[in-house]
Amino acid sequence: MENKKLKVAISHGDINGIGYEILHKTFADATILELFTPVIFGSAKVAAYYRKTLELELESWNHVSSAAEAVEGKVNLVNCVPEDAKVEMGECSPMAGTYAAQALSYALQAVKKGEADVLVTMPINKAAMPQDVFPYKGHTEFLQAEAGLEDSDALMILTQDSIRTALVTMHEPLVRVPSLISKELIMDKLRAFDRSLRMDFGIVRPRIAVMALNPHAGDNGLIGTEEIETIRPAVQEAEEQGLLAFGPYAADGFWGSDMVSHFDGVLSMYHDQGLAPFKALCMERGVNVTAGLSVVRTSPDHGTGFDIVGKGEASPDSFRAAVFQAIDIYRSRATWRHATRNPLRKSYFERGNDNEKLPQTEDEN
């Protein structure tokens, strides 16, 4: 199979956050350009502002009008932000939110049109995103809507090395979570998770641990009945359909032991149940993957870092991991498609009770 150098479309995120510092630090090492061709959708003016503010002696990026014109061996930049864009470091600005939404849209379209191969998104501040421009709770919901998918189709997965946790519900108030969880939704997420682990991560028979909703997994109904009425039946149905699903497990005991090492994926019921332990273990190099899309999308698992912007403290490790994960998923999907393509039509008849002979080949004639 072809092993080409991929083009990575990168949306610049919130210009008041640590995104540009991370980009500058990442591409200060030119050897990384031997692995892929970056195409940043952002602002030359903002990039120059951060180079000056952080006192970085770096070359300007190569300006192109589209990802199709990107040059290998260069950091390419598509200007998609007005020249009068104003940086207000650490501030929650609706204008910065608008610029983030514009860059995201341009980057996604480049991948959809085949001008770039994968999408990596820098962090946005959801509170800064004007609702008339970006009426979504986050990147995942935006990408899901752009793809025309139902709520249960896209899946948020946080990953580092062999740890992978996915969510049944995403950006929902905790008070709403119990009413949103259903057997059907859990089944949808289990199937999506199983498919992604096979297709995106190359795991032949994924083992998935399913978390309980209540403390102590409900204690047989003493602390809630969701485990008995909803979660356990979903796990049982998944098993009947051939998925290797186990649980429900009490989340504190599960993450507090070494049980995570026995599974290929962990399905959590709500945002902080999955992400709090994951980030405690994997904050430096964690990656956010959106599964279930036709395009490959990843992101660093941290936020905009308004508290440290401009101080030179932002680490590029999670962003680098997100880029490498996107490339790995792209190649894993190509391998999966090759392995699961339609087989050749059978050129023989099944042997029946009358011992009908198989057709002879030309060599046998």
C-alpha cells in the first residue's frame, strides 16, 4: 500500500490561548517536517505576534492560498482570519471565537475536498464561540453535525498508548445524564467503539470495559437501579451480538486498580467519569479522537491555557501526539479497508449430498 507523506490540516483554535505557542515550539524542530506536511489554517499576523511576544527566532511560515498548494518540507499557512485580528492574550473574546470557527470550517473543508488527509484541531474556548456562528457544545458536536450524523453516531475517545476511554454522553450537565442513558444508546456507543478499535487502532478482537453510573455499581439497587435496568442488559445484549463487553464496573475501583491494563477500551457513562482519571494519568500526551467520521480528526486533550498564555510554559507534547495519532489512524484505516475489501467471487460449488464434483481448473482439463 502507498506510504505517502500526509498533509495535516491544522485549525489554529483560539488566538488568545496557547495554540500558536505550541505550533511555534513544534515546528521549531524542522526534522518533524520529514514525517508530514503541515497546513495551518490561521493568521500570519497572529503567528508573527506570538513569535515576537515569546522572543522566538523562527522563520515565517510559507503562505499558500489553499492546502492544495502546500509545499513539502515547509510549514504552510492558509490565511483565513482578517488582517485586523486583535490578540488579547488570556481573554474570552467572541471575535476570537469567530476566528476559531472560521479556521475550523476551512480546515475541515480542505480534508473533505481531498486537499489534506487528516484534521488536527487546536483548542477552542466554547464560552467564546458566538452561538449564531457556532451553535455547538464542542468540536465533536460540530463535526457530527457537519457529517449529518445522529447524536449516537460520533464517538469521543481519549487515548494515550494502550489506554482508551470513550463516552456515552459528552458535554451534558450531570443532572441530565441519568435520563439520557438508555440501553439503545449504550449499545450504539459499544458498537461504534468496537468498530473504531478495530478500524482506527488495529485491534482484532477488542475487549471493552463498561463503567457503572452509580457509586459501587449501584450496590444491587441500593444506590440506584440504572445498572440493573439499563447498563447490565446492554452489556448482555452486546455479548450476544459477539462484542467482548464486560461490566458494569464501579469506576473508582476500576481506575484505582490495574484493571484498565486488561482492556482495549473503557466506555464511561459521562464526561468526567472518563476524562478525570484519564487526564490524571495521561495529561501530558493524551489525544482526543473523534471516531465514526469519514475524516480522521484528532486534538490535544488540553484546553486553551488562558492562565499560562504568553509565559512560554505551554508544552507541545499533546499536540505532537495528536498529529502522530491522526497519521496512525489514517494508515490503520487504509490497512483495514484493504483487509476487509470484497473478496473474489467463489469459483466453486458447495459439495452436496450427491457428492457433486467441483469444477475443474484449466490445469486439470
